[in-house]
Amino acid sequence: MLNRLDTGGFDSRLERFRRAQTFALEQLVTIHTVSSDLRWALIELALRSIAALFTAIGKHLVFRGRRLVKRVRLATHFTPADTMVAAGGR
């Protein structure tokens, strides 16, 4: 893209906000071409945004839940006597 500067992998909050605004504008223009009323287009855009937010929250909760289960599973398998330090290095 011509309007995008190379930031060297650094994605600032302002850049993410600008991309979100661009996405919302694209969605609004796409919806507006289908619908003749801008109010319905704004309502649909808001509903799509809420659905995307719920999807992102669900993915984040699944990720954190799996990580927690993995940590608990690893913590329950080993007792202090099972480690090399507790066994005297044998």
C-alpha cells in the first residue's frame, strides 16, 4: 500500500486505530451500496462490530483456558520426589 510507512515491525496503537477506521469505512460503504438507508447501514455495522468483538473475546478466553489447563496438568504430574534435585542427582 502506498500510504503505509515501513515501521520496522512496530505496530503502534495509532496505526491499529487507523486500520480499524479504514475497515469500518469500507464496511459502511459496502453496506450502503446494498441498502438505501444509511441508518440501517450504521446499525448493521454496529452489530457486525459487536459480533467481531464477541468472537475475539471467545478466542482469547479459549486460549487462556487451554493455557491454564496445561499449567495445571503439568503441575499435578510431578511431585518433589520426582525431580532430580529431590532424588539426589541420581
